[in-house]
Amino acid sequence: MFGIYLKRELSRRKKAALVIAMGLALGIALVITVTSVSAGMQQAQDKVLKSLYGLGTDMTVTKAQAAPTGNASGRPKFDFDARSDSDDTQSSDRVMTQGGQALKSSLVEKVAAQKGVASAVGALSLNITKVDGSFTQGKAKSSTTQQQGGGQGGPGGGTSTGQPQVQGGGASFDVNSYSVAGVDVAHQDLGPLATSKITTGKTFTAAQTNAKVAVLSKSYAKENKYTVGKTIKISGTKYTVIGITTPDSSESPTDVYLPLKQAQTLGDSKNKVTTIYVKATDSKQIDTVKTTIQKNIDGTTVTTSADLADTVSGSLSTASNLATSVGKWLSIAVLVAAFLVAALLTSSAVSRRVREFGTLKALGWPSGKVTRQVVGESIVNGLLGGALGIAIGLAAAYTVTAISPTLTAQLGSSGGGGGMGGGPGGQGGGPGRQAASTTMDIALSAPVSLTTIALAAGLAIAGGLIAGAMGGWRASRMRPADALRSVQ
């Protein structure tokens, strides 16, 4: 009886049922869209952090760069000899550590021994500024001038030699700056190379701890026309290219990867590292581990992925903030409005069915049965609205994923160097400077999880219950006499 009556009443009031369902569908679709876009923003931000911070890395340990002392400015200095032959090209490399002050390699083991640390790996970050060019000496030449004759009886004039002047000469040179990372070849699953995969050639082996071999990023190799088997010369030392690596997302912040010992020799930093990559035993205890390291190892800066996320700016950060703040509250406002509209429309429909419900009570229907009838109709409307809302929300999420709008993420350097997040320093940058910011383009997607679908279904049922509760409460208060008074 209940099902038959329910079906008949919904068929009679198709327009009212459709209006209520569409109102709920709009709110639910907006919730699904905002939730999926927010999830896509989070995934995009995670890609940025993983590509810069290291896959599996929970935090990094660095030390802030000390200010230059005395007359040391920390600026690059290049010495060249001026030669008369302009065809002779001269070259000079300036190798500088970047990412903060160098730490002793022994600190890696000390960090690894801290409570809550699963593993720790050291890396050395260098910046190479290379100047190539030709310099031609100028030639000193004296100028001669003709003098006019003097007065009456004087000499008839003559010539005089002026001060010698340098003529000719000049310089033509090119400046190229790139970054180098020293990698612990025995633990490549944590550190600079963890964010990339080898696409050509091979990676380092455990036996190549001090071998003169190099792995190049794909973009750097392509720009400078390096291939596997060729050699790259850095500060007078030749390294054989054994592999080309491609970052998991966007561009790699490092151009050249060397075995850690080779990088230490290159940077005159024996037994030194600039960054310690740390993996915690429990991802939920990262803040506790951070506090422990800072307490037990003085003078270090511990940067977690959450700290690094705070430095992300650009359109990704702006869109993420909008989705989190404006989008969330807009979804809540629309959903609440949809619930209220559904409740008011249901209550209004009950008012127009006074004769019907009064007659049912006169025939012996108890108030509870009348209430269940109204709530049942509202739940069906809610489920219908939920189905429509899920369909619209999925279509909107699919559209966002299909379009894949590109967002720009700019990661600024942190005060302590921030690990491998900074790109190579510019020309003239002293060691006291912070690492340059890195800009990445990330394609946005809008993944819809089963949790989101379940949330939508729950909201649909909740909307039906709220509307049914209000309408049922009003229907239960009607008396058979109300039905007789409504008869004209």
C-alpha cells in the first residue's frame, strides 16, 4: 500500500518533485565539483613538492649560510690573460656551494640515529658559473700634431708628439650558469635523483662512489647537445655521461648529477654536504621528528614538506586558496539553500494536501503513517536529486580534467636554503645568497573518489530527510476536521 500510494503521488506531482530534485542536484553537483577540484589542487601541489623535495623525503636538514666576514664579498672572481691573438678562447669555471652552509658528512649518521628517523642521506649542491670568451690586447699609439709657425723671426713651425693612447682590443665572452648535485650513489632512492627516472643510459652503480661519471637532466642535455657516452668538462675535469634523466613532473631543478665524492672534490668540500634528506618511520610523526632533530643537532634548519608548501605561490596557490576558502563556503551556502528550498517546497505541498491527509486520518491512518508517507516522498526526491547531482558533478569534473588548465607554481627559497628546492644561482651571486626560486607548470585534473560519491549520496538522503521531517511534522498536526473545513 505504502509503495503504491508513494508512486501515485510522485506521478501526480512531477513538476514539484522535479523542482525539489533539481535544487538538491545543484547543491550536490557543486559540492562534487569543488571537492574534486580541491583534490586536483592537492595532487598538483604534491607533484610540485615531490619534484623539488624528493619522492619519499619527509624533511631536509640544512644550515643557514653565514654572512661573509672581513673583506670577503663572496662574489665570483674570474682571472683572464689578455692576448694579442683574438682566436684563442679562454675559459674559467667558478664552483660554489649553494643551498646553505656546508655540513659535516658525519651529521648524516647522527641524523639517521635520531628517534623516528627511518633513513637519512646527504647531498652536496653546487652552482657552476662558466665564462668562455676571447680577449684581445689593445695597442698603445702616440698621436702627432702639426704646429703653426711662431711670430716674426721665429721658426717656421714643426710637429709634437702627444700622450700615447690604447687603441683596438676588446673582449667577447659568454656566461653560463648551471647546477650540480652530488649524489650518494649507494642510496639513490632518497635524495636529488629520487624525483627522476633514467630514460637513456643508466644510473650510478654502488661501485661508482668516486668515478668520473655524470647523469644529466634531459633539458640540460638537449640544450647543450650532450648524449650518453660524451664527456662534460667541469672546472678542468672531464666526466663521462652515462645517463639522461627525466623528472617525474615539470623541470628538474638540477642539471648535472655526480657521485658525492666527485662533487665534494669539485667544490673543495671534502666530507661536506649541504643537504640531508630525511625519511621518517611514521608520516604522522613528522613534526615530532623535526622537533627532535632541531633539539639534538644545534644550528640546523629542518624543513618539512608542509613548510615547503607554504612557499608555493603563483596561480596554483591562488586557485588552491580559492577552492579551499571561497569554493568551500560557496558549496555550503548553495547546499544549505537547496535544503531549505526543498524543505519549504515540501511544507508548501503539504499545505495544499490538507483535504488528502485529513481524509486519510479520518479513514484511520495514524499520524506516524502520514509522516512516513511524506518522508518517503521526500527521500525519493532526495535520491533523484542525488543521482542528478552526481551525474552533473561527474560531468563537470570530467570537463576540468579534459581541459587540463595549466597552473603555474613558483617555489621560493626558504630561509635556510630549503634543500634542493632552489635552482642555480645567478651570475655574481655570493654564497650568502639564497637559492633562486623555481617555476613549474602543472596541468590541473579533478579526480572524483568513491568517498566523494558516498558524500554526495549521504547529502541527498540528508536533504530528503530534512525536507520530509519538516513536511511530515506539519502533516502529522492535521486533524480530520481540517479536511472537512477545506471542502467548498
